[in-house]
Amino acid sequence: MTLTSTQNQMKLKRIFIQNQIPEQLAALTRMSHNILWSWMPQVADLFMSIDPEQFVNLNYNPVALLENLAPARLRELSEDKDFLARVHTAEKAFDAYLAEPMKQGLPRVAYFSMEYGLHISLKLYSGGLGVLAGDYLKEASDSNVDLFAVGLLYRYGYFNQGLSMNGDQIHNYPPQKFTQLPVEPVRRDDGNWLKVAVTIQGRIVQAKIWSLAIGRIKLYLLDTDHEDNNAEDRALTHQLYGGDNEHRLKQEILLGIGGVRAIEEMGLNPDIYHLNEGHAGFLSLERLKNYVDAGLTFPEAREMVRASSLYTTHTPVPAGHDHFPEHLMRNYLFNYAADLGIEWEEFMSLGRLNADDAGEDFNMSKLSIRLSQRVNGVSKLHGEVSQEMFTSLYPGYTAEEVHIGYVTNSVHYPTWIANSIHELFSSKFGKDWVRDQSNKEIWRNVHKIDDRSLAETRHALKVKLLGYVRKKLQVDMRRRGESPRTTFEILSKINDKALVLGFARRFATYKRATLLFTNRDRLRALVNRKDQPVIFLFAGKAHPADQGGQDLIRQIVQISKEPDFAGKIIFLEDYNMEMAKLLTQGVDIWLNTPTRPLEASGTSGMKAALNGTVNFSVLDGWWAEGYRPDAGWALPLERTYDDQYLQNELDAETMYSVLEDEIVPIYFDKDKHGISKRWMGYVKQIIAEVAPVFTMKRMMDDYYERFYLPLGKSAAAVRESDMKPGKDFAAWKEDIESKWSGLETIENNSFDTVNHALPVGEPFSAEVVLTTNGIEPADLALEALFYQRIDEERLTLRRTQPFQLVAQTEGTATYRIAVDPHLAGVYEYGFRLRPNHPMMPHAQDLNLVYWV
Ligand SMILES: *Cc1c(COP(=O)(O)O)cnc(C)c1O
């Protein structure tokens, strides 16, 4: 018999066989579909106990776990009385949490971010920015506020990191199975899946909307990877931070414009839009368009959008902000100008520093600043750096006057605390104390915990970490093809008694991961001290396009194989949130060595602090606020050298000295029980005095107090009576703008400063007469400003004093001031006029000044 060509072809069809979860275990399925399980240890332990090995292999994903369980095991569990009792208790706690009603009377916030770090099993994050957003949403749930979030659902997300034997980074992109994620389709009233369309180069791209439950709140995710779209558009939501600049532009169109459309379709009506980084900046364009469609002029629409927008910037280097050349903007967003009723040039100027500079790219942070009434950095120092960075947007003002504020980042306590440490705290901190987690008084009870219990609990965490390290190295090194002998040599040197230091974060070059290796001889001596073993653990991914970052990884991997450093310097591949937990909880010292002032905040050190892991870090970002000499160590804030190479060398030498002279001797200064009292002093102080300040509740409270509540008020104010106040305010601004260039000084009878030194304590006065060009004097504020010079280019403001309006005639205004000089010194001063209106939240809200 001869076979025809079709007979031997495989003929396959797809079938999906779903696990039948027994009725008694239905609560498990339900709990697996709300990421709340991950920060309720009671529930997390339950999933872990079902099959610890499989759970870990499945990235701690309970949906996947339940789907993969053998029917026999399911049956067994459904008949296990003990287990069922635990399910019941956990379910009660879970439901009680969810049932608590939302706080009333707060503005509703829509939070936009390109990434969310919620859990290792949800590949929606790359690093700190995402983890911050994820932690924030969890706290929004815990604090029970009216907030929801918008993002993208990635098929592949950010890459998983592998390493070659040489230490070359390998990028793996396993796809996520959406059926195994705790996401649900958002449906229309008619039962159909809710989709929104965005136009990309004339094509309609459809995004499906999913929702992800984070305790009591929702994260809505857009997904274009489905059959409605062509292959190119499907790839839009494949990777996080993948592809070129054009790809990024398309993703940001989807996030911002698609996100606003999704919110509308769902009828969510937020009061405030919070842009977590500039990636979401296009959302403001879509909002402008909606107002213009509703009959507002462009200036009116802009007022409405500004009054309800907060932009949080995270990047202290200008080059780190997304920007797109004009031809790309033209290709993708050309119609927006016409839709908004403005010229293309005016549209482009929304994202430019100079309206007239046709060569300038369209910058997302400039756009976001222009269309947000409030802007903030993410630590006190970063707020100042941001003021400096954006000063050029506000000619006539010095950096410290720029309206940008700050909220220092934080971490979500229940996510990052080790269970054993939490139990120890709870034994002394009182009932329900986590709700009041930012209260230092509570944390000071850590001094009631005896040194020994705390030291032993912490030691157990280190043993757990090192157990994980050994196992991971064994698996990873075998896969890389390392010889069993090298592997054995390294593993045999990992000593549980060692002082363990950790450094793990994105391998961006400014983080200076290899600073420690500046002087190999000194490092060699340090890690090979007799009876005082020291281990350094490293982990982190470099962006696939960042060759510099990948070089650093290679360098560390290669050093880790040298005989003197084997088992002392260890690089762990594929840093992720679970590894971050183990590391920040288990090491003794958390290291951070960024180039100042490029660490906007940093959060991993805070995760460490919660758990009593002492920090040793550059006084940059959060540590500049958190550091105390009795709670950790620091490299000074001030730069000594302009030359980065020399600065690195100095920092490295300082670091060795601190390690040699302080950290190592104090750690090993142990009593007969093996405990170093001095060391425990540091551990307790970082818990008592530092940790509470960097808890998410503090950060959330700050956002409400400094930004959401004032914005909620301004948003409501402009909306009143059919948006009349907003329209009037816009009209007022237009009027002032049109008249501003006609302001003139008629008289300026200033202090005689040229011929006399003025004595301290003796008041002097000045009088100014202006032509107001039809502007009401009440709409103007005249101030005297006294500066001191820092260098040729920069001034610092020492004093501001308002003039009094003393007379006005048709067309003129007369102002007077009496200044009481109370500090001696050389000053430069000037008289500056600016617009003034009760609805202006800050001086730069109408960005005009006139120097008399
Ligand atoms: C916390 C965290 C970060 C942020 O680390 P920084 O030290 O703030 O840079 C990055 N990646 C992961 C996986 C984290 O958990």
C-alpha cells in the first residue's frame, strides 16, 4: 500500500481540559484571583502548603498551581479536615478585608504607569519604578482610598535573565499565559468584551481591557495581542521597554490615549489623573480633545486638564526622559493639533522648551509639566534636583522657587517584611499596629525585643537566603556548563557565619555596581580575613540595549570565579521581586553606591530597613533623609571631584575603610552567645527610627495631603456651574498674557545701593510706578528679591518681600516697600512683577514675569 501525501500528516485539534476544583476548595480559586493573597501570609502559606516545590517552580502563581494539581491531590485536599479548616479561616479574613467600605469624601484618582511590580508571577515590571507603583496600589487598597490604575498587559513583559559561562547576559522572553493570571475580561453591559480603539498611522488598533484585582482596588490593563489586530499591532503589548523609540511612542499612545478611552467606556469619572513618570503623558492630549469636543476652547480645555493633573517625575537626568523627533510625532499624532483647534507648531511646543525651536524633539516630561498643575520628585533631594533640571522652563525664577515639590518614595510593609520578623514586631507593637505603620512611637517598641530573639530571627533569614543561594548556583552553574569542581569550590566556601552584604538593582551604569572592585588587593584582603568571613551577593539585570550595564555584569561574574573571590563574590542571575525579598531580608548590610545625585530615591534599601538590615549607602535619594549615624553607614553627599573617575576612586577607598574599620569589627564583636550588642544597636535603630518613615502609608498620606486634596479642590473649583470658573480663569490668563508685553516702568526710586553700604537694622525704602496696560493692579504682585551668587551662572534666593500697592490711577499703579535688612552680606536684588489670581496654585501657574 502506498500512502498518499495527506494520510501521514498529523491531524490535530486543540482541546482545553480544565481542572475541576472540588466545591470545598472553591475559596482557593477565588482567593487566587485577587493578588491580595500575596500580602496575606495566611493565604500565601495555604497555597505554599499545597505543593511547595511546584508552587516555587510555578513562580508562586496560585492560579497555575490549582490548574496543574493532580486530581488525586485535589481530592486528598478536599478531604483533609485540617486543611479545610485553614481554608475556612483564611477565607474569613480575606472576605473581611474586602468587605470594609471605602473611605468617603476623597477625590477619585486615576493612576497611570507603564509598569507595575505586584508579584513575580505578573510580568508587568522591570525595576524600581514598577515596584513602587505596585506597592502604592497595594497601599491604596489597605488605606481604602478611591483610586484605580491603568497600564498595559504584556505578553512577554521584561526579559528573564540568563548568563553564559563568561557572564554575557542572555535575554529570555517566555510568554505569559493570561488564563493563568489573576486577570478577568472587563465586559460591556451586553456581555461582550470591552475594547477601545486607538488610531496608529491610520490603522484602527483594538485593545482589550482586562481587570486585575489588587485587594479592594482595580488595575485596568490594555492588551492588543489578539486577532482583531495585525501582527505589528499585536506586538504593541508584547514587551515592556522593548523595541525602538517609535515602538515606545506607539505604546505610550496606547497607554495614554487608549487608557483615557477605557476609563470613559467604563464610566469611572476620576477627579484626578496621576501620571507616574512621563510615559503616560499623552493621556492629557486625549483629555484636552474631549473638552474641546464638548465645546471648550483650547485654553479653557487646558485649564480643566491642568487643574486635575499631577505628574511625578522619577528621572534626574534630562536624557532619561522620553522624547520623540517631530517627524514621528507628525506620523502618529498629526490630527491632534486640528482636533484641539491649534496649529501644529503650537501643538509641538507643548513638548518643547522653546516654542520657536523647530529642531527640538517633543519631550514627554515637558508635556506632562505643561499640562499638570502639580509636579513632584520622589525624595527631598530629588525634588531639588528636579527644580534645578526644570528651571529653564521658568525664566525669571531661580531653582528653589520652581513649584516642583516632592514625596519621598516608600515600600509596602506587608509585601516586604519577613513573616518571622513581623511576628516578632507584633508581639511587642500592639494590636492592629500595621494600620498605624508610619508612627515612630510604635516602632520604638523594638527596643523591648531582646537582642537574642531578634539576632536569631535575623540569622535564620540569612541561613534561608544562603540555602537558596547554594541551590540556585548549583542549578544555574550546571546549566551554564561550569565544571562540577568550580561549582563545588564556590559552594563549599559559602559560610553561614559570614557577614553578608547585598547589592541588587537594575544594572544602570550610574548605580556603579562595580565600585567595590576598584582596588582588588584591598578587597581581597577584606574577604579573606581569618575568622571573619565576608560575602558579597550581587544581582540585577541590565537593559538589553545597555552594553555598559552588561559589561559590569560580565566583570562581576568573571571576578566571582577567581580563586581568591570564589564563594565570596557571588552573582545571582535573574533578579526579581522574590529574590529581592530574600536578599533584603537575609543579608546583614544592604549596599548602594550610585553616582550623586542620580538616585532619585531608591527603594530596595527601605525593604532592607524594615527587616532590620542595616544600610551602607551614598547619601543620595532616600538615604540622604533616612541616614543616622547610629542606624547605618554613609558615603558623603558632597562630591569632592568633578572628575568621575577620581570620585569613584575616593568613594571606593572610603568604602573599604568603613568596612575594615567599622562594619566588620562591629559585626564580629560577639559575646559568648555569639551576639554583637553593638551590631544589634544598629539593627534596632534602623528599625525604630528609619523604617517607619519609609512605609507606604506615610507616602500615601503625603500624596493626599500635598497633592491629591489640593488638586481635588482645584479640580472641583474649575468644574463648578458648567465649568464657568475654569473658563473664566482661562480667559483671565489669556487677557493677562495679551497685555503683559505692554507693562512699563515709569519710575523706579530704589535704594541707593551704589554709593552706600547699608547698615544692618536700618530700614530703607523704594517706590515703583508702573504703566499697567489695562491690567488690574489686584491681578499683579510685585516683589523685591534678594539673591546671593553661587557661581557665574547660579543665584540662590535669600529673601522675598512683597511691595504694597499705595496708589493707582487710570493706567498706573504705585508700589512701595520698606526693607529691614537683618543679615549682613553682599546681595544682588531686583523687583519682579508677576500675575496674581486666587485660583493660581503657585507663582508659575501663569508663567510670566516682568523685571522692573
Ligand atoms: C525594589 C526593587 C527594585 C528597586 O531597587 P533600587 O535599589 O531602588 O534600585 C528593583 N528591582 C526589584 C525586583 C525590586 O524588588
